[in-house]
Amino acid sequence: GQSLEQPSEVTAVEGAIVQINCTYQTSGFYGLSWYQQHDGGAPTFLSYNALDGLEETGRFSSFLSRSDSYGYLLLQELQMKDSASYFCAVRNQTGANNLFFGTGTRLTVIP
Amino acid sequence: EAQVTQNPRYLITVTGKKLTVTCSQNMNHEYMSWYRQDPGLGLRQIYYSMNVEVTDKGDVPEGYKVSRKEKRNFPLILESPSPNQTSLYFCASREGVDNSYEQYFGPGTRLTVT
């Protein structure tokens, strides 16, 4: 089976840095993805890590440690519009490489 | 514009009345999938399709059916909806099975079954 753990809620101040952690257990592992979902909206893709290390895309970075079954999403220079839910997801080794999502972390950015 | 569309966006129905939620993508993607989202449970996969006429169950398939007769369309069918199927439903597509990882989601369909 698979399981993903991430904090349910995080609050941070505008302009600050916040890290959202994700630990996973899965039989077979291809990579870790992150998705953002604003209230009332659809999930949108942020990043994907297949190999260990840090991937940077603008203000957002994502990190993966395969040996620790752990990853995180780092958001820098927080803006009010970053208030949203963030989901980590793993691709498993089934033929379809389906995505299995965590339960999400609700980030609230305060002034 | 590359997109995934779903219809209807909102639906209130009664127990047992068959309904279909349509999903269409214009990106020529091979892989399509349906998820339901419930508070505290995240996104759970209902069914997926790796290509035309190829469908398989996800994690929560009970009470649902799908079909993939054309590459662009992947309708979700509830033959006899029940109140526990009240949820927010998302259709998603991805370029392929092996070498793509970015999944595109439709805007969602909020279904209420009374």
C-alpha cells in the first residue's frame, strides 16, 4: 500500500519562508510531485522530483531524499496569493504510474 | 488553449437517478483519470484510462463506471447515485504513462446527492 503524511495546516507571514514536509511509504517509487489548489479551484502542478536534491522554480523549490522517503516544498518571499492547499503525490510503479495524493496542507499567509 | 473541461460544474440530484459527468481534453493526452475530493481525505482516484478502450479501477471505484471510446473524452457514470457519493470530482489528463508527470486537472464538478 501507499501512505503520505503532510501537516494539515501551516500559517506563515507575508514575505517569510515556509517549508511543507511530506513523508511517504510506497511499494515502488518513481517520483514526488507537488500540486497547489486554491479554494474553489483545481489542483495545478508545481514541481516534480525523481532524483535526490533540490529543484528550484522561481520562489518555489522542492526537495527529495529517496533514502529517507521524504520531501518538502519550500516557498520563499511568501505572498498573500500563496494561501492555498498544497498536495504532495507519489507515482507508483504500476503500469499506469498513477498518482497517489496526500491529504494536503492548508497554507495561510498572514500580513 | 490547452485545457480539460468538465460538465456540469454543479449538480444536485436524488438517490438512484443515473447521471453522467463529462470530461474532455484537447491536448491529445493518452492518460485520463477521475478523482474525488472530500474534506480531510485529499484526492482519491476513482478510475483511470491509459488509452482508448483501456480503463482500470483506482482506489475508490465502487459505484462508478467509466468509458473511453475516444481519446479526448472520459465520462464518469453514476448508475445509481447515493448520498455517500456527494463530493467534488476532478477529471485529469496526462500526456502519457511512462514519460510524463505533469497532470492537468479540469475545473471540478460539485455533486450533491440527496
